[in-house]
Amino acid sequence: MNDESLSTSQPTGLSESEAQARLASEGFNELPRGDRRTALRIVLEVMREPMLALLLGGGVIYLALGDLKEALILLAFALASIVITVVQETRTERVLEALRDLTSPRALVVRDGARKRIAGREVVRGDIVILSEGDRVPADALLRDCQDLQADESLLTGEAVPVRKRACTLAVSDAVGRPGGDDLPQVFSGTLIVRGTGIAEVTATGARSEIGKIGQSLSTLEPEPPRLQIQMRRLVRLFGLVGGAVSVLAVVLYGLFRGAWLDAVLAGIALGMSMLPEEFPVVLTVFMAMGAWRISRARVLTRRASAIETLGSATVLCSDKTGTLTENRMSVAELRLKDGTAIAVKAAGDQLPPAFHDLVRSGVLASAPEPFDPMERAFHELGHHTFEGKPRERRSLVRVYGLTPELLAVTHVWRDDGKLIVAAKGAPEAIADLCNASSAGRAAMKSSMDAMAAEGRRVLGVAQAQVGNESLPEDPRGFAFEYLGLVGLADPLRAGVRDAVAECRSAGIRLVMITGDYSTTAGAIAKQAGLESRRIMTGEELGRYTDTELAQHVGTVTVFARIMPEQKLRIVNALKADGEIVAMTGDGVNDAPSLKAAHIGIAMGERGTDVAREASSIVLLDDDFGSVVKAVRLGRRIYDNLRKAMGFIVAVHVPIAGLGLLPLIFGLPIIFSPIHIAFLEMVIDPVCTLAFEAETEEDDIMRRPPRTPDEPLFSPRLIVWSLLQGLLAFALVAAIYIIAYRRGLPEDEARALAFFALVTTIVALIFVNRSFSASIWSALRRPNRALKFVLSGVAGILGLSLAWPVASDLFHFGTLHGDDLALSVGAGIAVLVILELLKPLWRPRF
């Protein structure tokens, strides 16, 4: 096919039942994935954890001492630790698996005669696939029709230069070829359409495709670890070194001064367990995976974990207009002829005066025969109602002159009963250039355009030309165009956009709108959305600035209008140079560089191209601006809760480690053995991973300014606050134990009293850390089912250890009386009250 067009007839494709039958027999269209982390593999990984090694080591020592009961209990705790970790990790794997399914490239196919967008893994052999610029080809396919189609096959061939494609006129078996070279009638799975459109029939999927045969998979690419993960590794390494050194020192001192070396090793193991923050990596993994899952429930897909931590730092959010702030549901609202005669189109079915028929007809002819773009669909809908019932002309599309940066207009050449008809539509100034309009004509056009744009209309100019021979120019400027008039299209704002913009403002995030629309239209839409239109900068003005000058001006610009896609990269870089943390939305191939350059690239899931999605860190599955704001809110919540969990871990390890060291320093009986520490770990792990992860956001979360991007997770003020909490809890519990022991309370009763007091103070620390900014009363009103379950379990086990003699013997607990329990509960209440009184003094520093 030379310069022939896409066929105007709609292929019927497979039926849904045929597609499901082939899917069942041939499998999903996906390559074999890497080894999935099964439960057995997770168990083997857990077996290498230091905490489990300490538990098993303690069990072996108890066996050496002849204490079978203690050994079995430690082994039971080790088994419980394995079960909890496997459950958490398996849940995380399921979440990640669901997120991988969401990242599967989407494909536009024809089923039962209708176009529908499906997951790429559901494409089957025989499917009819519609391909457009920016699409990732979902499977090997044979081109049945195409228009100016070029594909980047570098993934398969290593050749960076796109190759030209042509439609196939042969049988499938005769057309099979290999990737590479121009004019092949095939497209291949994983390659990228960089130009034109096409209709293709799928010939091979999954492992049977070319990419499957040579065993290449994009899933083998591993991103570098997020900043939080690096911080966490350093912190765990530091704690591990310090804890190990202290444990060894404690064993040596205990053995030298008391002579019981096996007891010394048990004391050292207990101390090591108390100081090892093994919850840190687990908490980070679970929070990041569950956070990505929670964000995906808000119709936002997080492709990189680092985006979650960056969301809370965003200071500028750059959004396009169409489809993000607006519904991308275009309708023709107004028509204006070249003499200024105007008519408002209330509905597509309105009968238009004959004077407007040429304008409508040429607008339809300058649109794709099978429109996918909302604007072109609006033209077709108006044309269908305007010319309904009239004889349908028999036309065929001969040539398409596409949109270029130099000429923002599309020109179609049609053959109609032996004659050639040319229709063009595009930016009014581009149409004026095509028509060689005079100064007076341009002034009249601009006056009409300003009036329409002031109403928030997107304005397009329309022109037509007649061709007397078959020789077509290489450039559409070679036609003798006649200007017909302007078309104003309306695209209503999405519901909730004004509220989302207001929420951005209260969160200290500046919203910048970037659009290709005329500046007056952009200003009107910005006003409707509630943006502060301090200054509107056009693409032409932007082009006059150097990068340094642009960085000096972007701080005052709210709306960028008449912007070309390649100019978005300059805007992003200028904002970054001005010290902003930039989030950027985009959908096209040309948006990929700016999405990659932004701190947070946000691609459109519905109308976005695959290359834009691959360049981004976040994908909006519904293209809704409100979803961006939800993602920012959730990102702040996740980071908040992560800091709360980490603060709690540091705080709770202080009294546990302190009570482990106390007897060694003051010559007192050992308070806690490995069994007690293991039990406490069974409390701490679920609280950190389940209770804190499930915390809802605080009331002021979107009234805070963005946090500093280089602020560490463990800031000095958070560490000091956590240490203060832990030292207070340690001081109270240690005082209770020492006083009780000095006054003659038996050792097992003093141990039980200290243990119960410690547990109640840990519960108090949970409630203190539920909120950095609100009081305990406000935090209590926020629902948290996971916390209720955890606390109920802790209360049940403590009650059992009191009421059941076997449990009391296992923990070496003596009998506690009512006053002892009141003292334990009082310790927890005292910690809670004191810290809540201190919190307002500390709060401004968080």
C-alpha cells in the first residue's frame, strides 16, 4: 500500500467466546516470569534471619541445661515467628502480583465488532489490534491496514532507527518474517509504534512470539533501591553492630563475675534479641507494598516504590488540561463562519442552517475515518446528525498530512467520484497560514477566536481546497486553501476538580496547568478550576528565554498555553532549577522525557501511551486529576505511618534493652530470658506492620507544607522523641522492679510485675505514637480494626499467663495480686499522661 489510508470499514474481530476459548487453550499472552517467592522460599529466607538464629540458639542452650520445657517454648516462638513472617510476606507477594497485573500493557482490540481496551496478557491469536503512535505492540501481528506506520524494533534488533511498515496482501504463512528492515508487513511484541496508525491481526502470543523465542523480558530490569531502603540498611547494620558488641560484652562480664557461662550466653542472647531492630526491614517492605496497593485502590498505580516517599515532598504539580482537569468528553458547542456569523450548538442533533454545512463537512473530512480522539469523535457526531438521511458519499482517503511542530494542522486528501477534495483543521493561526490570510482576515479571525476562547472553548480553524490533478504536493502549504470558519469545542471540568485544586493549595502544592490550547481558553478553564491565574506564558514567549531566564520566570507562571510537547521538558527542568520538587502528568510519546525528568512522573492510564507509562513512576488508571491529589494524600499518610512505626520500634527497644542490661550492671536477678523477649517480639511485629500501617491519615495531613525531600526518615528530632519515650518507660518499669525486689518480693513475682508493667507501657507507647500532631483523644476517635485485634490478643495472652498455672510456669511468673496489677496499669497510664503533656511542647518540632 503506497499512500493509501486505513479502511473506513470496521473489522468485526473475534467473538468474545472465541477469544476465551483460545485463551484457555493457548494460555495468557505473557512471557515466563522469574521465580516467584513461594512460601517455602520465604521460610528458607526467614531461617537466615538473626532473630530466628538467636531463638534457636537459646533453645539449644536450654536443651544443654536439661530444660526441655524452655527449649520447646523457644522453638514454638521460633515457629510463630516463621508463620507471622510467611503470612506477611505471602500477603506482600500477592499484592505485588496484583500490581504487576495492573502494569501489563493495555491493548485496543476489536471483539464482536466493537473496540474495547483489554490487558495485554488477554490478547489471543486472531485478535484484531488497533495500533496508534505511542502504543507498545502487545503480540506478533500481521498488518491488515496501516497509515504512515513506523515502529521502533530496537528491543529485538538493537537498531535504534525506526522501520517503515506496510500492509500485507499475502496469506499469513507467506508473510512470516524476522524483525528488522523497512516495509515488512509485521509488527512484533514489545516493539513501539512511533508514528502513524494501523490495524493488525495477531499471529503469535507469549512464548511463541519473537521476543519469547529469544527469551528477553523487561521484568529482569531491576531499579536501584529506594532511598528509604538504603537508610534502613545502614540503620539495621549500625544497630546490629552495637547490639552484637554489647551482647558479647555482657556474656563476658556475666561469665567472669558470676561463673555460669551457659546462663551468661542466655543473658547475652536475650540482650541481643532486645537490641536487634529486626522489625525495620519487615516494616519497610510491608509498608511500601501495602502502600502501593492502597494507592492502586484509589485508581493510581505506583510503578516505583521511591515515588511513595517522594509524593509527600512535591511542591509543584504540573497538569495538562484535557482529560485530566476536564472530562475529555468533547462536544461541538459553537460554529463561526469566516464572515463572523455564529451559532451555538445546544446538542449534536440540532438542525444547522445550510450555510454551516461546508464547515461541518470539512471538519469531519479532516478527522480520522474511525475516530478515537474525543475532538474528532465530536466532529463525527455532529456530522452524523447534520447529514443524517442524506445519500452517503463514496469517498476513499488518499493521503494524510499529519500534525507537525512547524504546522499545527492536519490535512486529509479524499477521492470522491474521481475528484480530489482536501480538508484541513487545526490551530487557527496554522489554518490562517495555510490560507495565506491577509492582515484584516487574521484580525477578524483573532477577534472571533478570542470571543470563543473567553468562554473556555477549544477553538479549531477549518479550511478546504480543490485539486485538479493527481499530483499532490509534499507539503500541505502547496494547496490553495479557502478558510471556512472556526469550531468551538467544549470539554466540561471533571467533578471535584475545584475541591482537589483547593486541597493542593492548602497542602502547599502549587498547581501549574500546561496545555496546547489558546491562552484565552486556558485562562478561562484555569479560572473555572480555581487556579490563581497570576501569569500565562505561551510557548512562543517561552521559546525566547534561555534556560537560566526561564528558571527565573517559572515561579510566577500558573498557566502555560500553546505549549508543544517537547517544551514540557524545559518547563520541568526550569522548575527543578528553581528548587521545586516537580510532579508532572503526561500521556504522549513526546511527554516521556519530561515524565522521566520530573521527580514524580505521572502517566495517563486510559489515554496514555505505553512509552509514557514506562517513563513514569505513577500511572493514573482513570486519568482523573482528583486521583493525583488522593495519591499525594495517601503518600503523606504512608510516610507518616512509617515514621510512627519506626519511632515506636526505637522507643520500645529502649526499655527492653535497658531491662536486659539492668541486672548485669547492678547484680540483680535476670529479669527477662529469651522466652520473654520472643513474646514481646510477637507483640511488636504485628503492631508495627499491621496496626501502624492501617492507621488512617491525620486531620491536618493536607494542611501541612511539603516536607523537605532530603529529610531523613530518622530525623534527629524523631530519634530524640523516641529515646525520650523509651527512657521514661524504662525508668518507671526499672523503678517498679528494683523497689519490689528490694522490699522482699519474691523473684518470680517481681519478674511478673516488671513484665506486666513493661507490656502496659508498650501499649501506652502505641497510643502515643498513633499521632504526631493530635491529642490522644483525637487519635482514639480514628478507627483502627487491626489495633483492636492486636490489643485483644495481647490482653488475652497476659490474662492466660495469670490464670493458667502452666503458662505462669513457662514465663517463670509468680502470682500477682490486685494491687500489683493496678501498679502495672498505673505505670502505663503514667507514661501515657506524661508523654501526652510533653507532646504539645514537642509537636511544632515534628
